[in-house]
Amino acid sequence: MNTQELKVFMTFNKDCKVVVPMTVFEVNGSYIIAVYQGSLSEFDILVKYRQKIIDRWSRIRTPKHIHWAVDVLIKLHEDKEKTQDFLDFLIGIWNNTHPVRNKDQQQAELTIESLLRDIQTEIQKYEALSNKGEYSVKFLIMLAKLLMIQEKTNLENAFMFKNLLDALRDGGDIFSVVSIASHTGR
């Protein structure tokens, strides 16, 4: 699908209004990620995706921290050392992610080029993890970067995402990881 077809495919209705994505990306032919204008702040974003399962696309889904945390737990179980290294990489991304403060910055940050800038080596380095769990490494990185931008834009000193990465990296017990990942206070 071309970009316009992807935008139409990821358009949905909410409260009798048509919601069209600001931008949309296809990932590995198995995922489509769309970014919409959020409602919490002027530069808030809302992230949604579809996943190709067998030969059909899923409904439009809103990713939750718990979804990718469970996937990372599976990856940790299958290859602890490589997954911990991958989590160190994501923590590095967290440390270098800044909130969006203007439209130009938002447009620049929400491009496939920006999301994948300087990480092609890491995608290849961690590609073996794509065969463990549900999600590909490329999808997880792009999703994580978007969720980090979203969280830091809405609360610059946010910490939930970082706490979850740390809990996963440090081998936190499943109760702690699930508790952090499913926190709903916003």
C-alpha cells in the first residue's frame, strides 16, 4: 500500500468524527503504525497499529505498555543476555528522547527516517529476537520511540516507561513488571 492507502486503512471513527492519522508507517510487511493528534496536550500524539496475522490485518489497536512488556519477558526467557543488551539500547534511546515543543519538531520527529535514524545496526544486531515472542525488533523500537516521545511530551519528567525498562532489564519479578506496565494513572 502507498502512504495514502495506509492513511485510509488506519482512519477510524470516534464519537461520530473521522480520525485520520498525521503519519503512518509500514513495518516489515507485518505491522502498520499510525500516529494521530492526541488530546492531552497541543503536541500529544496517539499511537495505534495493525498487525498482519496469517493473511489478514487485525483491527486497529492501541498499544499498551503491558503488550510489549510481555513480549520482552518472552524474549528474556528465550535469550536473556541479548534481550538485556536490547533493553540497555532502549534505555539509551529513553535517555536521548526529548519532548516535542513545536509543530516543526513534531513533524521532524514523526517520520520513518527520524524513527530509524542511527539504529539500522541495532536492528540487525537484535534481529534474532524477532523470532522470539510476538513482535519484531524493528516494530518494538519504533513503537518504543513513539511511546517515549508521547510520554515525555505530555510530562517532561515522566518516568513510567523508564521504570518499566529498568524493571525488565534488572530481572524484576513478574508482579512488579506487570504492575508497572499496567499502571493507568495519567
